[in-house]
Amino acid sequence: DTAVSQTPKYLVTQMGNDKSIKCEQNLGHDTMYWYKQDSKKFLKIMFSYNNKELIINETVPNRFSPKSPDKAHLNLHINSLELGDSAVYFCASSLLNRESSGNTIYFGEGSWLTVV
Amino acid sequence: QQQVKQSPQSLIVQKGGISIINCAYENTAFDYFPWYQQFPGKGPALLIAIRPDVSEKKEGRFTISFNKSAKQFSLHIMDSQPGDSATYFCAAKKVGTASKLTFGTGTRLQVTL
């Protein structure tokens, strides 16, 4: 069974459209994340939720809105898509306060977004 | 502001050789230093991690060396294999807090026959 699953895996859409990416984890973790990986492979955190509460909100355009209906799900909605939004978006999860494991973060396989 | 600097950007090593990737960090509050391995089309996966109370950690062919005073850590892959060809990311964070995992810029490793 996939630990962190996200859909869709591939998404091609036109500029100006609104799209959503869904993520679910079955690891029993209390914290979920969205990371963006650009064309140069640089990984940068966008958002993090702990028990449905937003705890990290990096400098991201407000066209990006995360939503966590419960601690096993974290969705990402993007309004008015722009060419520069083309990237791979990774969902991830962890146990925030598991000191012994150092908060190992488990990543999904990514959602490849192409804006044309 | 790049808080975790990683080098080299790319690395070609012959099968059986040693691959070495270096990282340097700035934030002295960091106390957890993982390395992630990413294959094409896949998400990053934890390879090995170290806390600053030890100077070295070894798991199979993978070893992290940690130098707290220099704020540097490195990944050594012994007996490199073609299956090790991937992108490697170092990262750092402060454990047990809501702080983010900050990644290095990645090293693309190619192990040739």
C-alpha cells in the first residue's frame, strides 16, 4: 500500500485555469506538507499542517490555498494558473514530535503540473 | 538565502568507486541532518540521517560524516553501483518543532560501468 499518495500524477492545463491536487497518507502521521520542486530540482516547502492546523506558510502567492479536511488529507488548490507554476508538487507527511526518529518526512511520488 | 549549501551539482563516479557529496549549513539551531535519495519520476526517500551528537553514522555502504564546528556534513557512498545513480539531497531542521526541513540544491550522481 502506498504510504503517501497524491493525485493526479500528471496534469496539463491552460493558463488561467483553477486546479486541485489531492493527497492522502495512511501512516498515522499528524503533520502533512506540500513541497514544490522546480525545473532545477530545487525542493522548497510551501505549507505544513499539523492536526489540520496550518503551521508553516512560506511566501507563496495567495493563488495557492491548502486545505486539510482531516489529518490524513491535505489538498492543494491553485487559482488562475500561471506558466511559472509549472513544477512537480510533492505531498509529504511526518510525526511532528517524534524526537527519536528525527521527524522523518515521507514523500509522495509527486504531481507533475504543466501550465501551457 | 540558501541555508544549506550542497556541492557538487553533479558527479560521475565509476562503479566500485567512492561518491562524496558535501553540505554546509548556517543555522546553528539545526539538529537533524538527513540525506534523501530521489530517482527520476519518484519522490525523495530518506536514505540516512544523523544528529549532531555523533561525528559519523554508517548504514551499509552509506556513511554520513559530521563536523559540528565547521557546520559541515557529507555523504560517502562506498563501492558505488549503477543502481545508486540518482539525485541526492542533504537537508537540515530542528527536531520536534514546527520548523521546516531545509534542503540543499541536490547532487545528480551518475555511476558508470
